[in-house]
Amino acid sequence: MQSHTTNFRFLCTHTRTHTHTMSRHAFDTIDHQLLLHRLERQSGLCGVVLACFSSYFTDRSFRVLYNGGKSSVVFVLCSVPQGSVIGPQLFALYTADLEEVTGQHKVNLHLYADDSQLYVHCQCHDTTFTVARLGQCVDNTGHLLAANRLQMNPAKTELLWAGSKHNISVLRGHAPALQLGSDTVTASDHVRVLRVTISSVFSLEKHVSKTCTACFYWLGCTNSPKT
């Protein structure tokens, strides 16, 4: 079974630490049998309800029709449709164990479908210990994701130290990075969470600027004469 990646963003401050992760193609790798097991054992589904989900996942196949030709039939052994109403809900149930893992490290978790954020609060003098605790949490989270045939994507993992302007000025140039195996995640000045750009001092200035730029561009396209 192929594994796909999960992206994280981390937020560290008081400072607060914010880590953000998402799953690339994660919906495509949900194991049907493992999901049915979770629905039965963890969500308490049984009888006709569980049988409906089992029927929904069983004996599914697809083929491509193009220019009069047909591809061979491919049987779908994993995945849930991301564009469906129930797909994100099933993914949330599939990864429900993440909250238990992060809770063991006293790290706050926020999930939206395959987009995840980890939050930790700390004092400015305690950043080294905090980022080490966060790193251990992320490491254990990675093991859980691997068991679910998912994996984190260090290339899309982001770290943000956020707090007051005074605290951030104290940390400037000295904020510890996050070590993920052989990969090092350095702190960013801002991160984009669910299409909202947030700065290290909780300012939306960059987000407003980008939104205005996009609006002016599309207004210009609308007003330009047609050829």
C-alpha cells in the first residue's frame, strides 16, 4: 500500500508555537478495512449502519474512457472521495487517534480535514525545552501516521513563533528550529492557515495586502476591453 504525506504547521509563542501540517493525497490512501475497523471499535457503528459503509467501500472500480478507447478496470482498494460530503468526516474518524498522541505531550491539536495545526504555549526563556517537546510529539505523531499509511511532508511543514511584538523582538534571530529526523524546519515570519495569512505578531496586514492585490487584479481583468 502506498503512503502519502501529511503536512504540519507549528506555532510556538508567549510565546506560542504553531505547527501546521496537511496530508498530500491523504484521502487517496485511506485503508478501507482499517477504516471499517475504526468505525466499529471506536465510533460504535454496527448492524445495518456498518453494513452500509462496508457496501459503500466494497467492489468499487473505475476505468477511463477517452476518444473512443477504454482503459483496463482498476479496483479501488483504498481512498474516500475528497469532494464528497462524507469524505472529510471519514478522514477525521480515520485519524482520530492523533488527539490522544498530542494530548500525551500536552500539545494542542486543531484539525480541518487533512490540514492540521499543533499549538504550544511557553515563556520566552523556555523555548528550547518547548521545541524539544514539540519535536517529540511530532515524532510520535509520525509513527501513528505511518501506521495509518500516511506520512508527514517536511517540505510543507511550517513553524511559527508568535506573540507580542516585544517577545518576538527578543526571539528574533534566536528562535530554535524544529528537527524532524534529518530535516530542519526553521521559523517563518508568517504562515497561511486555511487561506488566511497570519504573522508572528498576529497581524493580518499581509493577508489584507494579498487580498487587495488579488481583488485589483480581477477588477482590472473585468474592466479591460474585450478583443
